[in-house]
Amino acid sequence: MARPAAAVTVLLAVVVLVSVAASLPSAVVGDARFVARTCKRTNHTECVKMLSADRRSARATTVHQLAGIAVDIAAATVKSSAAAVYGKFLENHGQVLELTLLECWWMYDLAAGEAQAAVDAYSSGGAYLDVVRHQLAGYYAGIMCDNMIVRRSKVSPVADIDRTTATHCNIAVDLIGLLY
């Protein structure tokens, strides 16, 4: 008699495990669909790629959560861009773009502080418009740096940095815009 009861218990355990395993991919797909639907509302082709790079996005269930993740990503991008632009400034010592890269670094350095202010304002429940105002500093650092370099040189050593920074900041601003 013990054997049939044990067999039923094992069978039940297998059914439960199969059910749980079958539900896991659909949860991940559901989260990916939520990110894609939300990003579609921003009209940014890089939105899904940017958010998918952060594993927290897979657990996000609200636009508010995705916007917070985007603000964090944008702040990290601005900070790393400031360091990268400073490195390019050092590499171009005595070159045509030296002073322009120094100006770019100053903008990025100021924007890094503003990006952190955006993170702080967002996480403390601050007004969305304040978060946007702080976040736009990074966007404009990328745009203005690119414009200044293009005027002085045919080749920009920081074009990809500028483009990525502007894109990430713009996506964060647009996701915040979905909240009001």
C-alpha cells in the first residue's frame, strides 16, 4: 500500500514542477512584452535595448518602475561618459580638439551632478518636472559636445559617447513624460 501512495506523491511533485517550469518563460515573456509596449509609447528604437540591459526591467510591472530604471541607467551613462570624455581630453593633449574636449568634459562633469540629482529626486518622490530638468543636462551635454566637435573636426573621438548619452537621457525623459 505504501508504494501506490509514494507513486502518487512523486507524480504530484512532478506535475507541480512541470507547472512551475512552464509558467516561468511566460512570466519573462510577459515582462518583455510590457517593456516593449511601454517603449513603443516613447518612439525610441533604443528603448527596449537600453532597459533590457538592466535585469530589474524584467521584474518591472509599472511605467513608474521602468522610468526609475531609465533614470538610473541615464545617470550611470552620464557619469561614465564624463570619465570617457576626460580620457579623450588627456589623449588629445596638444591636439586641435584639446580645448573642445576640455569644454565637453566640463559639461559632462556638471551633467553628472545633475543626473545624480535626477536619481535622488525620482527616488524621493520628487516632482517629475524637477527630475526631467535635471535629466536634460545629460542630454544637452551630449548634443552640445557633438556640435562643438563637429564644427572643429571632421572626426569626433567622442561621437558614440555623445550619441549614447543623449539617447539614454532622452529615453529617461520620455518615460517620465508618460507618468503625467
